[in-house]
Amino acid sequence: MQPLKNTFPAEDYPQLIIGLSSPDDTAVYQLDEKRAIISTTDFFPPVVDDPYHFGAIAAANALSDVYAMGGKALMAINLVAYPDGLDLSILTEILRGGADKVKEAGAAIAGGHTVTDKEPKYGLAVTGEVHPERILRKEGAKPGDVLILTKPLGIGTITTAIKRGQAQQSHVDEAIAGMAHLNRIASEIVQQYNDDESRPVHAMTDITGYSLSGHGHEMAHLSHVDMKIKFDALQWYSGAIDYAQQDIFPGGMHRNREYFQEWVKLDAQLADWQEYLLYDPQTSGGLLIAVAADKAASLLSDLQSAGENATIIGEVVAGDGVLHILKS
């Protein structure tokens, strides 16, 4: 979208708080002093074989950007590409999975659009809302902050194993449950912490296709800080390490590594498969949260008590966009 950046200069659209001139997880348009509209979209081909679960995962993934901004989902529009001749009962299940997840989010499906394509694709255009003064952005992390991640990693290698027919069913089931899990509760807990005048949560984003390294770099770069991430503190979905050791990775891992490795410094000796996992693309991943150190333990406890698979993975230090990977 960057070629369009100069077509819509920020000064001409003062109510567009977040747009092409200030990229983030969503666009945000301010309506008045207390209301801003969040707008985002995402869709992709199947990452699992079951159509219902694919629909639920795609919906959770699209909704996640609203939660990454600290917002509430209001409604969604279905985006569908579907091949001629493919049994329509499959599409029904995809849409049912998406609808159930949108309903769980407290939002509604309000319409949609379908086109013919060679491969099924599904996702949502989501509209949400947030108070203009309570937006959580990628930028804002401060030296001394603690980094919390709310979901395990390793989805890319697992879904690749699924496509190759090499994934164990127990690993598939766990990955599906993780991808379909909404970031709603985690986001709401974070916003409760920011009810405090000190607003201890300084930045937040979700980890998706650009991997932990890519999205971590984005947060660090925009915040003008570095991050120290402990590899041994990272949680992995069951099977991810096994498949990584077999060099089962999606093509997106290599593209992420080629682009983002400039800003990743390995301060520890890692095997190739361990390094590659840092660039593994995620689908409907967790929230990466930068929170003041004196609130980190409490926030982590509240997230875990609410059923979130959250863990502390590192800290924020002075710098300008580099991720330092330590072993422990």
C-alpha cells in the first residue's frame, strides 16, 4: 500500500488517526471525542483440511487486528473466493465456522461478497470501535518494559506438515484450537490495566504472517527501541519443534528471514531450525504486549487465570529496532 501513501496525505484527512501515513494493525477513523471506528480485513486459502475449522480460524485471524488495537468488534463482512463445481456444502461449513466465531466475538455478520477462483479463500472485513484515547498501537514500547506473548508459536511449520500429510492428529487438533482462540479476552484484560492513569501497557500488536521476528521488529522500530527475546522462554505448539527439526517450513519463513534478518541479532548459538522458527509465519497468533515492569507479573497472572497461554518472553531496551535473541 505504500505507493498510495502520498495520494492521501495525513493533513488532508485529520480524522483518519491511523492510515497509510502511520501504518499499524488497522485503520482508525475518529468520529468524535469518544468514538473511533476501526477497519481491517484479512483472508487466505485453507490452512487446515476441515472447512468449519478453516472458517473459524480465518475469522479469528481477521478479528485479531481489532483486539490488537484494544478495540471491540461490531460487525463483519464475509469475503469469499470459491471454485466453480466444488460442493457448496463445503462453503456452507466455512461460512458457519466464521459466523460462529464472529458471534463469539459479540459481533454480527452483516453481508459479504463472493467471486469465482481456482482455490477457496475466506476471510472478513471487520468494523470495530475504540475510544480515541485508548488505542493501543505498535509504537510506544519503552526501555524497561517487559514483553508478554499470549499464544505459543510454530503454526507455520505445523500447517506445512498438514499440507504434506506428515502431521500427527493431536498436533493438528491443538493447533486448530489455538488458531481459533480469540484474542478478545486478552485484549480486554489489557484495557482494564490501562484504566489506570499510568497506562502501564505501552504498545501491543498481534503476531501473524511476518512471524515473531517481523512483528517484533515492527514494534521495536516504531517505538525506537530494541528488544531482548529469550529463545528458551518461547512456547511452541506441540509438534512444532519436531517438524522444524525435519526442516518442514512454509515458503513464507524463508521470505521473512530474507527480509527481517537484518534486524535480528543472534546473541546465542542456535541450530538452524531454531533460528528458522523465529521467522515462522503465524496464523491467528497471540498478542505481543509491552508493559511496564512493575505491572508485568500481575498482568501475566491475570491473563493466565483467564485461560490465556501467556508467558514473558523478554524485555525492551534502548535502541532502534533490533531484536537480540538470547538463549535464556
